[in-house]
Amino acid sequence: MLGRPPVFSSEMSTDKRFRGIPIVQSGTKYQTEEGFSAIKNGVKTRRDAEPLVRGQKPKWLRAKMPTGKGYSAVNQIVNEHRLSTVCEESMCPNIGECWNAGTATIMVLGSVCTRACRFCAVDTGNPKGWLDPEEPANTGRAVALMGLQYVVITSVDRDDLDDGGAAHYAACVREIKRQNPDTAVEALTPDFDGVEAHIETVVDSGLEVFAQNVETVHRLTHPVRDPRAGYEQTIEVLRHAKQHRPDVLTKTSLMLGLGERDNEILQTMDDLRDAGVDILTLGQYLRPTPNHLAVERYVTPEEFEQYRIEGLEKGFLEVVAGAMVRSSYRAEQVLQKNNVGLAV
């Protein structure tokens, strides 16, 4: 989502997503290898967009450049198995830490989303039904090569598919489990338009944690999220997943810094608890490109800690809160109930 600046260049790229074709400027349309068009970083270039101002972020938002042996090893596995990762596609600032620890959040159903949320840097377009039939097997193999005991699988929205991609998503989870029977799987899913049968397809695939992100408070859902997404719809997706399989943990994430008020954050917590959500993550929104929504405020570490305390008092099993926290950040540590090792 959030941290590395987008690339503006006409040079040839070695990135796995482009394989020798020119890097595409953020906000412009390009042709994918699969033959359909997409918008780079998800939101078209806006003439009235305010430029990104570098060097003004608080000191607690500084992330290290992604380097190191662990980073290189994960990068090689991702490239060799033609995997998309949300770490790369969403410009996550934690990519260096996570990849050096040998973990990555794998993104299935391709790397082009049919929706265009104004906070997200994932490319948007219409894949017209395209799927990689080898993706489930490749995903399972990559998890085995990385030796993961816990893996987060996420995906783009695929409104072009009749089931929103639920069957393919479930096939990826089952293949991970087949090749790695001791690996726990967390699925961070689309909303599947709220269709209960499609939600059940994924929940029944053998996973341990089912997640769908509410992203922001009710008042800011639009314009923050795509018009096809919805606050109530996400709440009901999470509610149905929990009712269908009470033994599966449910999880969601809230970005802060988009103009939300404290009472709205607390109301969102209440709505999520009413739906039976077990785990909540809270992180700082960072603007990925000039075409995306501006940051309205930077939440301090002390404020994040207070939100965490209030969430725990409301009954969440765990609330992971911090400026650099993202949905899948240190996900395998959540049940240690120590804010995944973060300190104020």
C-alpha cells in the first residue's frame, strides 16, 4: 500500500511483472502480458493531484531499504514461481523486514484488481476471466521452499469472475495444505460481493484465519473505497464467515490518518465485535502516489497504544496497532498477544 515511491522511468525493467518491457508511469494505462489493459498503481493520473512531499514524515515512519540475503532469497523464489506478492504490488514499507525474515504475503488471482480504491496502489483493470491454472501448485511449492509455518494469502478483487475467484482462491489454500500440511494459512480475501456461498467456499478450504478488511470508518468508506465495496458489506462478510465456521478466527484491518474521528474508530470497533471479529489491526495510511488520497494526520505511537487498549477492552482477542502495521504484518505472532512485539 504504502511507502516505497512509485517508479517513473522509460528504462527497461528486470522486475518480474514486466520482464524486459518499459516501466509504466504511475496512473497511466498499459497492456499486460496476458493481453488486457490496466492502470498502473490503480488510480488514473489527476491534473489537480498535489505532489508527494518527501522528508516530512515523523521519525517513527522511517523504514529501512529492502536489502539482505533473506530478501534476495525470497525475491528469487517469488520470481521463479511467477508469484505476485502484496508486498510489492501495494508498495508495503515492511517488505525488507518481512522478506529478510523469510516471510511474504502471496497475492493470488493475478496482480490486476477490478476495483480502484483511492488508497491502494495495486494496478486496476478488467482481466476478462484470465486465470493462471498453475498458480495453486506454484503457490504451494513456494510456501514449501520458504519453509513457512504460517502464510498469508491475499488477492485482488475479481468482479469479472462469476464467483469472484472463490474457487481458485480455495484451490490455492488446499494446495498449500497438501504440500505443507503443518503450515497455518490466513486468507485475506475480497468481499465476493457478499455472496454467502462464495464466502463459504473459501472458509471451508482448510484455512485457520479468514480476513476481510473494512479499511476505514463508515463515513469515509466512500470515497476511500471503490463504490462496489461497502462498510456494511464487509461487516456482513465477516459475520457470515464466523457464523459458518466458528472455529476459524476472523480478522480485519483499519487504516488511520484519513480524517476519521476517535468516536468513529470506537464505533467501528463495536460494529466489528458485534459481527464476532476476533482480531483487529490498526496502521497508518501513507499516500502511495500523488493520484491517491492525501494523508490527513499522522497518528502517534502513543495514540496507537491507546486505541489498542480500547480495542482489547471491547473484547478483541488481539489488537495489533502501530504506524507501520499492515493487515499481514507479523501475522504469525498475533496470538502471542503482545502487539506482535511492537513497543511504544
